[in-house]
Amino acid sequence: MTARASLLAALGLGWATEAAAASVLRFDEPLGLGDIRLAGASDARRVPFNCEADWKARAGSELHLFVEHSPELDANRSFLSVSLNQGILRSFRLDASNRDGAEVIIPLPPGMLQRSNELLLSVEQFPTASSERPWTTVRAASFLSLQYDRAPPASAVKDLPLPLVDPLSYRPQTLFVLSPARPSPETLEATGRVVAQLAARLAPKPLRVVTVASAADAGGGVLAVGTPSEQPPTAVALAGRSLDPSGGFVLVRGGPTPPALVVVTAASPEGLRRTADGLLERTAGLEGAFAAVAPAPPRAPAEPREWKDAAPARRRFNLADLGYHAGQLTLTRDTPVSITVRTTPDARFIADAHRVFLELALLPELFRDPAARIEVTWNGASVGSFAVSGLEPPMLSTAVRVPAALLRPRNVLTLRVAGGDALSARAPLAVVSPETAFYLPRAYSARLPDLALLASSFYPFSIRADLSDVIVVVPDAPADAAFALVCELSAQLGRLAPSDRLAFRVRRASQLRPEERSSAHLLLLEAGDRRSLVDAPALDWSRLPGGGVLRAAPMLQELPSPWNRQRFVLRLRAASAPALVDALRRLAEPSVLARLAGDTAFLEAGGPACYRVTRAESFGETPYFTTVEAWLQTHWLALPVLAVAVSAGLFAAVRGALQQYAAAYLASSKGASWRP
């Protein structure tokens, strides 16, 4: 059966209808894999996949593999083995029957399927001609056909963001948020922060947010945030329980009928805001469907450029700082170790003093073949090679220079074992210690404003990763409209910002205080023809191509703040509040975000039309001590000359001072009476 016919047959089993309870996961989409090529005498690849939280696996699930391999494999010694979660499923011979893309169907026992799963495809293959390098390819058209019954799991606060959204699902996720009656500014802020936390758990996948007036209007899990007077369902959920004025409560009610409901409430608006701050972190260990949540203690703002999944801003750091732990990075002959080192988009690498200080525990298996060597590459370019014959156990401790020309905002350090044909393919050979360190001195500079940098984790508004110096300013629109804007923008911030815990503030335009606008980045949402809070450069519509049409399109504009030149303003203007919501959803599309440029963009249906109306300037900071240190490490031969020059300067200065003192002393009356 062809890949297309087999897939259509699987779909016919029931994915098209909810009652049939089946899903098809192709290797290419949604698993994001290409053709899997297994080369050499032995090789292996892992294929992770997830099951949704409310799936209860049943008989009938299958793995469909489309396999092709070298034409001259020795069928008596060549096998492809398939394991699921470390349990063997099947091992079959690689022969003429499966040489040209044949389909192999493997049943998946229901008891072996878990929430997170891992397939292991491994080959042992030998050619009949010794000169040929054997290969086997598992095509990207391969897929999993999963059969299940829907069984909503028990509701518990510790399982958040379930049952609202499922971070492991491959389907688009929609969050329904219950609109409160006359929400206070604190409730707007609390709701925005909770929605942002939920979106961060799904990132980089998008979260669609829909606000509803009643839980009956929702098509899925409902989030209700507010005090009992703002959210009537909270009073019902509390069922007579009294509220602690200093803290809040979280209640989780499972679904699907009626839809799942999560209630976040507190006695006062300020208590609600403190309850929502970092809520998902603080509920991780809470049992049961109803839990009291202590207010979050005051938390210091994030340090500049301390981003999640990125290198620390300081010049020296190690793998432990990147989240790696002991024993996590194990090197085998067929499995290299790759470490991603990301920096902020404004990072500028100083001088040419960059180093990696490797710490590798060398295992006995490595020394079975002295011809092997450990190769180190940075972004694909070789920066080091170490012959096993020249190594001594138990550790390899060495410094590797990384040329500045190889450094990028996203870097990959790779260690692999080359040669060593006598070594076992999958036996551990070395372990990279989390004490492996990096010396990457950096300055920070960017030409701003530049809308293109928003795609880089919402830079420059995310210099502090938690957005603690960002204020969302919503128009003085009706409560429901303002609430919908906060929810939609919060979902986008949660997906883009480089932190799981966001601390942005929310203000209505009429409530923004002068000291706030001068100390924070501003995200201005403007509806209608009301005058903007910011005096933006005037646009000459007659000179813009299609200027008449552009007037009706939502406009996105980034400007330096007129109240603080180290802060920025991002304006999104549309004809009405509903049009602003549509514009935010359009802006969240990856294709739109990737095409932004300049400082002004009109969000047309066919894509953004981008222009520059102000001159870009350089913004950033240069750590002078780091610059001097990096220069000295790069030009260390200049140290003796520098030391002599400094000593000579000090000697001349001291000698001149002493001469002046002697002259003044001799000119004094006391000095005049002295005769040598």
C-alpha cells in the first residue's frame, strides 16, 4: 500500500469524526521530522511524540513505517528494530521485500502508550560489498495511527494548565476567558498575567483567546479571574468558603460536560493581583481541585538580558547555568553532543578572546581504539581535535579558542567521536561535565527603532525578560472591549517573551501616571480617532504608495519614548476595539512577524507594508572593564610593553611631584635657612 493510500485508510478509521476517537501523527507534520537516514554498521534515531491528557489508549493503534535501504545489504545480518518507551515492539529483516519504500505496520499495545512517548529506530546493517557504506531510510511519510477513548482526567490544581489547554497537544489550542463585570485595573492585570503564563506553557505554539459573557457560550475550558463581585461564578465555586483577605483561591472543575472551569479569585483586587503573579509556578505542588494560594512575595525585577534558554549576560558562565545537569550529555560513537548557546539580538562579541573550557569525563570504552579522536566544532567549523592516543583518563580539561568570526546570536557547540571503528556504536564514551565553561565577553548595541527585532523575543521591550518595566495601555473603551484587548495581547506576550513568569502592568489611558510613562516601555493600544498619548511623526500620505488604502489599515509603530530616551513605545492603532483585536491576531502570525521592518507597518490583509519615518539610532551599553579585559586577553603580548609604559608614567609622575615639592621647600623660609 502506498503512503497516501495507507494514510487515507487510517483517516477513514475515524479521525474525521469525534466519536471514532482516532488521530494520525505523521512524522513530517505534526512531528516536524524529515526522512530519517540511518547510516553505517549501526545507527539509531529517537522519535518523540505525545498523547493528549484525555486520551485512554485502546486496541488498534499502529505504527506505519515506509522503509527503503541499500540494495546490497546482507539480509541475514541486517535488521531494523523498533522500540517504544524502552520496550521492544518488533525487529525485522532488511531484505528485498522492503528495499524500495515498502510499508511495515507494527501494532502498538495500549499499555505501552504514555503521555510522552519515545520511539527508538535502530539498525544493524552490513553490505555484501565491503566498499559500500550501508544505509536505511525511514521516510517522513511514516505515521502513527492512535486509537483511543476520551476520558477526562481527574481535576487537580497541580495539573494546571490542564484542563484549560494541553501543552502536549498537536491541535490548535483555544482558551475561553469569562468577562468580569466592571473589572478593576488589578483584575485586568491579574487576568493578563494568568493568560500570559498559560500562553508561555504552550510556546512557541500559539494560543487563541476568546472572551465570553457566560460559560455556556464557551466551546471548551473556561478561565474566570476576578473577585466575587466581579465574577458571579466565583461565589458559586466557593460554596460558602470564606476568603482570606491576604490570599486567594484556585478551583479546578473538570469537563467536558459542562466545560472545564478554572476559577482564580481573592477577596480584594490587590489580593487577586498578588495571587495571579507566578500562579502556575506556585500551584505545581497543590493537591485537590480546590486550593488556597498564598500571595506571591515581592519579587525583584529580572536582570537585563537574563533570558530563558539563553546564555547569561555575564561574560563567564557554564553548562549548569544553561540548565544542564551531571550525566545529561553523554557522547557515543554514533550520537554526538550538541549544545545550543543563544544570546540576545543586541549582543556584540568583543575582541577575539572567546574560549570554551571543556571538562569531559573519559570512560574506559573510549580507549579501546587509540585511532579515535574527539572533534569539537562551533557552528559547524572545527575549533579543536584531540586524539585518544594522546589523552589520559579520567578527565579531558582543556581550553578551546572560538574565533569571533564564528559567533552568531544562535550558536551550536558540537562534540563528536570520529574514527574509532573498533568502538561500539552506542556505548558511552565520554560525559560532558556541567562545569564546562564559556568565556564570551559581549557589549550590547542595536539600531533602533526596528520592528524586525520584535521577532527576537519581543526585543527591545524584553530586555528585562519578565517585562517588569513594560506597561500595557488600553483605550478608555467599554469594559468588555478593554478586557478582550488585554487577554489577546497577553497571549501574544506570553508566547514571545523570554520568560515563563511575566510582570507587565496594565493601565487604561486615562489612568497612566506621569512617573509611570517616564520609567517604562509602553505598549499603546489605540482605537478610533482619539489623540495619541505620544506625538508621533506626521505621515505624508500622498507620498506613501497606496496611501489612501493604508489609512484604513491598522498601523504598528515603534518610537523612542519622548519621556525617557532609554525607553520605547510600541503603538498599535485601529479604527475600533474589535479591529484592534483582529490586528493583534494578525500580528501574531509568524509570517507577519517575520516580514516586519522599519519603524512603521500597516497590517494589510496581504501582509505588512513597512516603512521608516524616523532615523534609527544606536542604543546599548558597553561594559568597559569587560572590554579592557577581553582586549588584554587577545593582545597578551602587549602586556610587557603596557607594564613598562605604566611604570614609566608612574615614575615620571612621582619624580615630577618630588621635584615640585623640593622647589617649594627651598623657596620657603624654613628651606632658605637650610644649607647643604
